[in-house]
Amino acid sequence: MNNLATRAALVTLQELEERNGVKHLWNVGRSLMEGLKEQIAASGVKADVVGLPPMPFLIFGDKKDHTKVWQELIFWKGDPGGENDRRAIKLFYSETVRGQVFFHPRHHWYSILSHTDEDVKKTLEVTQRAFDVVKRG
């Protein structure tokens, strides 16, 4: 047994319990997902927020194009969806990086204990600009 790893795991669990971490992860993720859904609806961009609040993700195009997609195939064959969907992916994530928000374009994102409501607010400001860029195309 690895005593250091076991101790680190126990301290992590203690921290999560003391800070009500699971609830926090869900609340932060839910705020982000709700904000993104509102932005999508207002922008008219063909996108959807999927996943659970602690691990949200954004897809562009038809949701059916993303079902049963193995991550490995994305790297071999490219992103699912049509040409417009792939352009939207590139525009959106390029713009979020310019705004210093780093989302992974091909993998669920993660809420973490240090994320705050202010972080979500700033993130949604950046994603709003990114949706505007996608809409202008």
C-alpha cells in the first residue's frame, strides 16, 4: 500500500467534505451550463450543452452526430458534423482562448473547487463574444 497516496486521498476527501465540495462543483457547473444555454438560445447558433454540471461540454451541430462517437475516431477522422459545425468549433474555441478561457474542444470540461461565481461570470462574458463570432461566421 502506498501510504503517501492514501494520505493524499484522505486529505482530499476531508477537504471536499469540509468545503461542501460536491455541492459546489454541481452549483458552479449548473451556472455555467445554464448561462451557455441562454447564450445559445439568444444567438441562434446550432449548439447544445451536454453532460452533467461537474463535467459539461459544448457540441455544435446536431446532437445525433455526436452520439456514440469514440474520441479516438475524432482524431483519425475529424470532428463530427458538417463543415459549418467544424468551422463553428474552430471559431468558438479560438475566441475563448483569446479571452483567456481554456476549454478543451474534444473532451468534457471540469468544475473544480477553486471556481467561483465570478469565474463563471467572466467565462460567460468570453463565451458570449465567442458565440457572436460564430454567428458572424
